[in-house]
Amino acid sequence: MTPLELARDIDATYLYDILSPVVRQTVPPVTIQRLQHSFHELIRSEMGRQRVEDERLYLPVVEVLLDLDGDVVWFPIKSGYASAVCLRNSLICFLPGPEYPGANV
């Protein structure tokens, strides 16, 4: 439950404005669906399709943080090599090696 949802549950209307996120960017639903599909395929390829099915693993739902400043959202992928996936200007990017922010951390 988010703070805004809690405020709504207790009818604290005076908190609505300060707890409501400021939408700074939008991402088309089809882009989010493609990103989620690609992310799920990455998980299946890394773990093995059969294992994902046999163990009935829950694949995470992709949600975009619309209240962030900037045009790039990225996350690292822990694997045998340094890499990351990012969303840049509504395009899904794969960033191998030290080309992504935080690679040297």
C-alpha cells in the first residue's frame, strides 16, 4: 500500500496533493509490454525455460517510474558479465560491459 492509498483509506484529503506523484514522463503501454516480454525472455534464457515452467516461477511485472527526471532508466543484470538493460526515449536498450552508469562501482 502506498502512502497515497493509505491517505485515501483514512480519508485524509489534505494529504492527497503532497502524496500524489508528479508525472514527468509517459511511456506508451505497448513499450512497457515489449519491455516486460523482453525481460521475461531474459529471465527464461538465463534460468532455463523448463526450470521456469517446472518451478512455476513468478515473473515480475514491469512498472515504469513516471516521476523520475531524465530520459534513461536502467538496471544492472547480474550474470557472468557486466551488463544492463535500459529504457531510453521509449526504446529498450541492452548495454554490455562498462557502458552503463555505475558499471565501475
